[in-house]
Amino acid sequence: MSRMSNATSIVTVPNLVSTSRVVLGFGFLLADAVSLRLSLIAVASLTDFLDGWLARRTHAASRLGALVDPVADRFFAMCVVIGYVASAQLSAWQAIALMFRDVMSIIGWFVARNVSWLRPITFKARWLGKAVTVLQLFTFFAVLLWPRLTDRMVWVVFAVGAAATVDYTLMLWRDRAQG
């Protein structure tokens, strides 16, 4: 089990790696070449693995980092989806389906922070949530490399995202009942 520090410093190598996805997201919005967009998705995918690995390996895991990582993930995904919608590579319904879990997790986070009896609950990464992120990244590649797979991949991301939303909700209720 990794140790979480209470350090408040955002300037750690893992947090900088996570935050790089914000820059990569803006870069994706500005890029129009397929090769550049593919490279940005690949680098973002790598940083998504690398930040957690570095945090565990260097014992730099922190509560702040646990928040920075998913926010950077959501921001990058949102930029990619906006870029694809703007270039007509995704429709509005596909964008909504791809971002369903992300929107629900943001709503859930705000609800948990504003409902007093939910505040003490610690949000933890779950394997279904991680699966959604991996499937989103694969779908982002598919849009550019295998566009005929896009519809199927969007449905898969939506289904796993809905399952992840239910899983997180049940986790919160279980943790609340135990606390």
C-alpha cells in the first residue's frame, strides 16, 4: 500500500507530470495534423501512467496529487473531445457519451464536498474508473487511426463509464455506512 503524505506542495515531479496533461490538452486543441494529435495523445497516455508510478516509487504520493491527477485527466479528455467535435470527428451525442463518467464524477465530487455527511469520505481510484480512462485514450486513437471503430468504442466507454459511476456511488454509500 502506498503511503500518502500530507504535504501541501504541488511542486513535486509526479504533480508536474500530471499537470503536463493540461498543456498537452491545449496543444491538442491547437494541433490540426493527425501525427501531432496522435503524438499528444501518446504522451498524455504515458504521463498518466508515469505520474502514479513516480509518486509510488519516490514516496511522493499526496492528497493533493490524488486530486491533481484526475483533474488533469479530465481536462485532457475534455480538450480532445472538444477538438474532435470542432473538427466534426465526433458528434455531440458521442462527446456526451465519452464524457459521461467524467461529468458524473465532477458532479459527485461537488455533491460530496457540499453534503456534510459525505465530506469525510476519501475518494479512491477504482479499477472501473481506470478502465474508462484507458478506453477513452484508445477511443481517441481510434478516431484518428480507425474511424470506423469510433461508434463501437464510444458505446463501450459509455457502458463502462456507467458501471464505474455505479461502482463509485456504491463505494461512497458503503464507506458512509461504515463511518
